[in-house]
Amino acid sequence: MPHRTTNDKRLTTKAKFLKYLLLVTCHLSIVFLLSGCSAVGSNKPAALQVTSVPEASIFLDGKHIGKTPFFSDQIKSGEYLLKITASEASYVDKIVLTGGTLTVVNRELSNNFLAQSGETLWLDSGKRGLFVSSLPGEANMTINGRLIGKPKPPSLHRFLCLRLKKLKFWLRHLAF
């Protein structure tokens, strides 16, 4: 059996080190590549709930996804054109679906646009506050029984009862 020299031992140690370094580099590369994949769980689907009176067909970006009442928690996050249609009555709006968040759309459809009513509720991550848009704009707004009127609403409490009222128009109660 031949005798190993010090130089041979160094080469063997160096080869082992290079194999180890290559193995570690491969593992780190795989982890780095997979960190951008949705399989890791960073890209959660969004949820959408749509109700209407009367029952209606629902379209997202022109694709029929079902009829009301509708619920899905497996929709890709993003901006969509939502269309709710029943015979001659329809409602169209742009909505943004956020991963891990439920967006709720409730509509009362009518052939006459001014007779339609409804609301779209969603959450914005990291934001606090309440935005209310009403047609007609002169509606009285109360929160927890206190008349707010037209100024900005006060800071939100954990539970709210929002009431919008206008003579000869629909009364809406929303609880959060």
C-alpha cells in the first residue's frame, strides 16, 4: 500500500471541502428559489361573497362564476370588473380582492338605476377608518345611534352599527 504524503492529504481535504460547499450552495439555491413560490404560502387566495335581490348571474372580468347567493374563498387576488345581472337589471363595479380577506357585495337590483341600492364592504390592510358614499348624498348617517351627518365619522370602535337614511329611500343597517 503506497504511503500518502502531506500534499495528498491536503488535496483530499480540499476535495471534501469543495463537495461540502457545493452541497450547501445547492440547498441554499433551492430554498431561495422556492421562497418565491406560492406553495410556500405567501400568496393567499381572496374570498368573495355576493348576494342580490332578485337572484342574479355573477361575472368577474366577463367570466361567469355563478349565481347569487355566491361565496368562494379560492379567488386569485387582484382587480376585477364585477357584473351582477338579472334580466334587464344589472350592476357593474370595479373591485379589488385582497388575499386572505373577504369582500362582500350586497345589491338590490332594479331596471331603474335610481331604484337600485346596496353596499360593498372590504378591509384595507394596515388602514383604519370608514368611508361612506351615498346616492343621494344628503342621507343622514348615524353610528351607534349618534347622528354624524356629513363630517368625517369618528374613529371606529370594535363593533359598529351604521345607519343610512333618506326620506323615500332605503334604510340600510350595517354591523361590523
